[in-house]
Amino acid sequence: MNISGQLKLTIFAIILSILPTSFVLAQTVTVGSLVIETPWARASIGTKRPGAVFFTIRNKGSVADVLSAVETPVSGKASVHRSQIINGIASMTMAGPVKIPANSEVRLAPGGLHIMLMMLKKPLIKGKDFPLTLVFKKTGRVEITVPVLSVGARGPEQK
């Protein structure tokens, strides 16, 4: 290899090493017409407080589906919750089954819909990941891997 080729490889290696880890963390799982994009969770402070998981579900099909349940070995109970502010007061409630309309998307993000992980069995540690199974009415069971970001992360771009 000539000097020019070695220099290009060195520059490429440097660029890869400084890219945000969100490029590595980003995961897309496609099952049927559903696409689950960029799952992530915040690191927990021990196990006494619940954890939260976020991602986007795209339905590229012509028929709606419903996210009816969530399962993971890292918590005693996992379910969809909704954070909202009504008349200046923040609240969080169970959201129940979530309809994924045809040719549409549903975002689970901080401040809105999210998966709440209650009764954590172990802390969620930054840099680790864990399995999460999404159960859909039509599509069935879809297992995804959820990377854990920092305690204060607002998304994969925040690590």
C-alpha cells in the first residue's frame, strides 16, 4: 500500500473513532410491515426507581396493528405509559394498548409515550443493553435489543 492509501486508512480510522456512538447504537428491526427504530433507555439509579425505554414504530402496511404488551427480563413489570402536562401539572398514566395506524408512525419519546420498567431486577447501566419483547396483535412477538445511555440522555444523539 502506498503512503496515500495508508493516510486515507488512518484518516478513516480517526473519523470512525470520533463518531458518536449513536451510529453504532442505532438499531432497526423490521418484521412484516412494522419497523422498530432506534430503541434506547436511560441508565437507572439503582433499582428502586423505574426505568424507561423509547423508540419509534413505523407501520408501512395498509392495516393497523396494536402494541398490546411488553416483556423484559430486567424488570418485574413493563407497560406503556404516557407523560403529559395538563393545566401546568405533570402526570403519568398507563396508556394501555397502543394503536399503530396503517402508513403511520408512533414515537415513544421522553415527555410522551414510553415503556415504563417497574420493579427493576438489576440496574440499567450505561454502555450495556438488554432484550425487550414487544407483543403486537397482528404481527406477534418482536424482540429488540435496547442499549442503555446515560442517566440524563434525551436520545441516542445525547448518549
